[in-house]
Amino acid sequence: DTATVDTATVDTATVNIATVSTTPLTISATNSIDNESNVTEKTKIIKEMENIYMHDSLLNPSNEIKIVTNFSKNNEKKKKKIIIIIGVTCSGKTKFSIDLCKKLLKYNITGEIISADSMQVYERFGVGTAKINKTEMENIKHHMLDICKHTKEFNAHKFIKNTIPLIDHMYKNNKVAVVTGGTMLYIESLLWESVIDLKKKKNNNINIDRLIGEEIKSEGVYSDGIGLEGIDSDRGVQKINNYEKYTNSELYSKLSKIDPERAKQLHENDRKRVCRSLDIFYTYNKKHSDLIKLLCHKNKNKLNKARYEMCIFYLDYENDNVLKTQIEKRVDFMIANNLLEEAMELKQINKNKDLKKIDNKKGIYQSIAYKEFDEYIEKKINNINDENLFNACKNKLIQKTYKYAKKQRKWILNRFVKTYNIPLNKIYASENYEEQLDRAVTIVREFLKN
């Protein structure tokens, strides 16, 4: 139980920090992760869950089977150790990270939280992005919050440029980084150097920041705010290459000729990603489809190739009805805590600009928590109170956030578990919280001292 973060590699084949059942994790039809009407998708997801390698140690304390732990072993080089907390939106990742850090302090382990959320990096506007406030931090130090103007762009490359030095500094001061959030692209970019290798290539004559980290299975999973679309704008890239003078059809035709495999993965009107794939080819003389294969191929040694040793906790709900209820509660909470006032303020900030020209693919404007109420706010400004419209906007926000949560789940299962074979410590957010938290503390202590 040392306060230092021991970077020594683990030379043994197994480490006993968790006890789980030897049988695969099974989810019954009554607790499936989709609604009952979609039987095909339900069966598919259940089948996927049955075949993944996921630690369920926090739920099965009675089993005594030793298994391989959820952090990398037999590394050629000593690596810094970090804790990662991921999961679907509204699953309580922020609270769990704070509670975990507080409990670890009792064992002289100081954790500092790094937010991995693409919207919470922006200053102010904390309600629509579900940003924690100073009181809620409970004296646990937080990083990567409120570091960017709301009109500016922030992306995965900028995230790792800021985060890697933070982790280095924590390590030198005998502290451990607890990376917490729902922007999975940020987390993957932090863990694996291969995601940003293009930065080192020659002919770097375009804005590479907007090219880095575009992998087919991680598209659209960008934030843990309430229902965020997370559009990674490529307008600067398009401008440099004069793509604006071409129609969608013409651009798609170009891509079909140089990279037909990638073209088949995209819709003709998906201009942003078509332009990105064209840029990769013209700049690096490499097909984007080949790059995706390189980044997404199944690699049993993916853990050993990671930048850090990692202990990952995955928060989710056993029943999607509970998830949807939590989303509804969060939307109600946001509205009660001035979500609409925040949206109104955004309009006021831009009152001297043509609102039609505001780039909703840039900065805080990506958040649909604001966009979904735009029509209602316009009427409110003109002293028109339309309750039916308000309820419609609210319900639309709930549905989009629910859909987004399922996209997060799919990303985690497909990317971390199926593709990279990375086991996770799963926590059911609605069950036996204190018991699961205590076992999580045990897992972290064992992870750090090995």
C-alpha cells in the first residue's frame, strides 16, 4: 500500500486481483440492452456479450477462479500506470471517479482526474455539457475542464498534447491519473501512439489535427454530455484543397476511383469524411481504407503496445429501461438548472452576428443540448410560449441522448473488447454501489503495487 505509482512490469502470467466465473458473461432477454421490439438486434448484442472477455468481478465475489488481470503484462519497457473510467452517458462515471479517488486517499494513493470529454473542455456552459462544478469535485483535483474558448475547435490531437504532460507530471509527483469520460476517440488516442502516427509523416501541408484519429468504428462517439453529436469539422481541410468548388457527387466519384473500398463505407453525401479520405490519399499517397485496416485489425498484443499500463472500469446499466430513466432525470435536472438560459446566452453572445452563419460544427455549438431547443427559444424571444413545442424538443433530446448512449456502448464492446481484446472491470451503475466501489479500490491497489 504505497503512495508511489510503481511502474514495474508484471512478469508473471497471471495476477490474482479479481475473481470471476469461468463461464462467459450472459445477459438474459429480460435484461437485454435494447427494447423488446428489436429482437434481431437484441439477440446480436447478447451474442456479442457472451463472446467477449469482460471481467465481471465486481458482481461475482463468491467465485474463486484466478484469472488474468485487466492490465498489460510482460511489457518490454516499464510504463506509467493509469486508471480509466468509461461507460455510457448518465452511468455515473464522474461520481464513481471522485468516490474512487476519495477512498484511495485512505491508502495514501492520490489520484487526480483527467476529463476525457470533448465538450467539457470549453469554458462556461456547464449545464448542457454535464460539467462538474467545484463543490461536486469534493477537493479532488480535476484537469481538462474549461481550457478552451467556446468558439474554438478542440480535437483528439490537442487532447493528447495536453494530457500526456499532465500524466508525466502526476507520475513524477507520485500521483495516479484517473482518466474519466465518454469521448472514446480521445481515450483511444491517448492510449495508442498509432492513432497519431500521421503527424510524423512528411508532406504535412494540411491541417493534420483534423485528420488524426478518424477510425471507422469510433465515428460519432465524442462526448459524454447530454446527447452530443460531436462533429469533427473538416472545413479548414476542404478550404485548403478547394473542395468547396466540387459537388458531393463529384468528390465521391474521385474517392471511388482512388479508394473504392473506403467509398463503399461512406454515403455520397457524407462530404466531411469523403474529403478526409481524399486528403489522406493526396497527402500521404495511402488509401484511407488501408489505414483503417492498420488501426482496426485484431491485435492480441494491443495491450503491450499501449502507451500506458491501464486498469479500466466500464460503467453501464443491466437494463436499458433504467438507462433511459436516468437520461430523463438528467434532462429534467438540466432544464431545472437553467439549460434554456445557457442556450439563450449563446444566442445573445452572437446577437451581432448572422445566426444563420454560426458554425454549429465548431466548438460548443456541436452540443445538441442547445440545438434541440433552438426553435423553442426563438419563439420565447418573441414572447411566444409554446408548451407543446417545448415538450417536443425535450423528448427529442431524450431520444437522441438514449441513441447516443447505445452508440457509446457499441463502440466500447466493438473497439476495446472485440477488436483489441481488452478485458474490462464492469460495474452495473444501479446495483450495490458501495460494495462495487470497495472492490474497485482493491483492484486499483493491487494494480498499482504490482
